[in-house]
Amino acid sequence: MNCLDTAWKNHAAELRSWLRHRLGQPQDVDDLMQDLFMKALRQGDRFCSVQNARAWLFEVARNALADRLKLKREMVELPDDLPAVLPEDAPVDKLTACLPRVLSELKGSDREAIVLCDLEGLSQADYAARVGLNLSTAKSRLQRARQRLHERMTIACQVKVDEAGHVEDFVPRPLLDQPGER
């Protein structure tokens, strides 16, 4: 792995300086530098075939930095009386009664995107892989499906909102094909 040693000797100081300006904490810089070196090392002989080792190292460092910053989002403590903030019988909670019927009225790809990502918690990346789309296309499809669901819920369930956009009232719409209904 002489090519990795050479690339590391040539670019480590520049990478460290770049990371120091973005992270601030020396121990965070050290951790990220170690992670970066390990990622390069795991490439094995493939690292030697990289045409621009500096660009590769900086791209991997940029991605690792983005991942680390996403994980460091500040957490906000929720008040102990949070359930009192929104009454249990709030209209928005009851609005879920409309969801099964409205979902059944959406086209299959919209329903699939919403069920898998929003109801079952599948990540957008995993959804994209499952349905054979690139991530950007999958995100667009999910966004459009959510918009159509919102429009359909508003019309079909006759949702009324206040000036702040909070649900005030709606008309429940159970599934028609349940026994005893029609």
C-alpha cells in the first residue's frame, strides 16, 4: 500500500487543516482523520487505481463530515406535560380514521411510497432500492405522493383548518368495503 502512504503523506496536513476549520475540536479532527485513513485502507489495491488521491480523500472527508454533523444535531428536552399540550381527542389525532380509505383511493405507486416510507418507516434510500429507482427520483415520488395524499385528505374528509393551519374539524370516511357499511 505504498500508494496510500504516499497519498497520506502528501495530503494529511491539508486535510487536517481543512477539518480543523470545520470541526473546531481537536479530538473530533483526530477521530475523523482516523476514520478517513481506515476507509482508504479498506479500499486495498483499489485505492492505488484512483486517479486523483487528493480529490478522493477530500470527497470521503466531506461525506464523513456531513454524516458526523447530522448526528450531532442538538436534542431538545420535551416537557413532562407534553400530552397536556395536545388533548387526546384533538381532531388531528382522529383524522387518522380517514387515512385507510383515502390511501385506498390513491394510485398504487403513491400508496406504496407512503405506506413503506411514512407508515412502515423504510428509509428513502431503502425504498429507492426496493422499487428500482435512484434516490433523487424516489424522493420526488414520495414528495408528490404526500402532496396528493394531503390534497385528497383535504377534499375527501372535508378537513377544516384554522388560521394557523391546525386541523379544527373533518368528516370521517370509513372504508366502504367493510362488512355492514354502505
